[in-house]
Amino acid sequence: MHKKDSRVDLYTKLVLTMIAVFLGIIAFRPVAVSPYPVSAQSERPQIYVEPGTTTIRNPDGSSQTEGKMMIDLRNGDIWGFPTLVTGSPYPVDPLNNKAPVMKPTYLGRFDISKMR
């Protein structure tokens, strides 16, 4: 029975050694090989959406309506998106049961480059 005990002992040591080696590989893998993180979004937002709604007035003075104001942070362009209903955070057309698609109105520009 001595021979059988030595086989079991050898098998146990081999299995424990393999477990230790694989755990070491898992533990040190981030240190040795770290892939670059991948993100579907940019680290910095490109558009700022003003909270709530505000009065959006066409620069030519032709119309005035309630809507959302958005700023393109890359260049400072300011856009207004009409919501059609006062206080609504998104476009609502109470006379139609289809979701409206609103075209933006160019309101002006902030010269963000002067802030640096």
C-alpha cells in the first residue's frame, strides 16, 4: 500500500502545484499585460444640455417658443430645440399622435476658446 499512497501524494502535490501556478498567472496578469480600456463614449461630453426649458427666440425675431437649449462644447455653438408645450422636456404635439421630430434653431455662439 505504500506505492498507492505515494501515487496519491504525488497526484495531490501535482494538482496543488498546478492550482498555485494558475492562481499566480491570474493574479499577476494585470501587472504583466494590461490592455487599454475601451469605451464607447468619449471621456469628455461633447454637448451640454441646459436643465429645464427656456424661451427660444429665432435670431431674426420671426418666432419665439419654449424649448431646450444645448451647447456644443467643441466649438461653443448654441442650439435651441422647440418642445412645443410649455415645461415639457421633450417635443410634444398634442394635436398629433405621432412623436414629432424638431429641427434645431441656431441661436449663436459662445467663444469658448477665449476661456483658456
